[in-house]
Amino acid sequence: MLIIVTLLTIIGGMLLLRIYRNSERNYQVPVNSRLHEENVSSAISGRTDDVIHLRESLVTAGDAWMRSNNADSAAAVYAKALHLKPEHDRRVIVCLYLRLAGAFNANGLYDSTLSVLTRLDSARIGMTTADSVCCQIRLLDAYSGKHQWSAAARYYDRLNTVLQNEAYDSLSASAYEAISRYNISRRFY
């Protein structure tokens, strides 16, 4: 692998790396293999100063860590991706903040979640409706974890309203899971 990394770096291997990554994404591979691939991708990207691909590699690695129930490592990787050179695509920044908040929630670091989401709000980055729903899910989980039921109830009500009025197929399952966790923790069976 080290020989491949060296060769790809020498010949400006970003094109080859993209081809390799695109072909590999079509196959389901174990998390450890995906993390190894992302470490190689990060090494190549880091050596060629390609910030966009380095950030993509870090996000993919963070997602793999989250799927393997290692939220500590995921949070570290997402934070590293956020601290790269400023991103012109504000959507990427919003997604990174939301992923970082999710990793903190998974670790039970609810104050950190609230801090991250406050930074996102103060950055005045425009969020889509789906981003807003995702943010509300994170806030419901954080306030429920802190047992601040009145604050949690606000996001519970907002999520219920959104789910009744609009269909967000990609976020509906997550929203219903957060609502269920809230109801169970409040013993609203």
C-alpha cells in the first residue's frame, strides 16, 4: 500500500484516486476496509494539497466510525474536517456541523452538541428545510439527554408538526427514532 501511495503521489494520483474510490464505492465492504481505504485516501490527499478530497475522505471515515459505533473517533475526524481551510460551499460546513453534533450526542456530550449547533446558528449559514429537521433531531436528543424536558418538548412538537405536514423520506426514520427516545425517556408509552 505504501508503494501505491508513493506512486500515486508522484504521478499526481488524484485522477487515479478518484477512479479507485468511485469503483470501490459500488461494493459493500467491511467498515475496517473502508477506514483503511480512507486513511490511504487522506494520506494521498494530504500530500497533494487537495483540500476538497481530504475533507471528503475525512467525512467518509467519520461516517464509517459512526456506523461502527465509535463516536469518539468520528467526532475527532469531523472536527478535523471542519478545521481545514475555509470552505466556499457552505452546504458542506452545515453537514459537518450536523454530523459533529450527532457524534457528540452519541457520546452523551450534550453540552458540546448544543455548543456546535449554537456556532452553526451564529454563523448564519443558510440551512435547507432538511437541514433544519436534522438540527431539530439533534436538539431534541441533546435536551432529552440533559433532562431539560421543556426545551426538548419544543423540538418534539416541531418535529411532529413537520412530519405530519411534509414527507422527508431520508430523515423520517431518524425523526421518529428521536421522538420515540423522547417518549420512552418521559415514560409516555
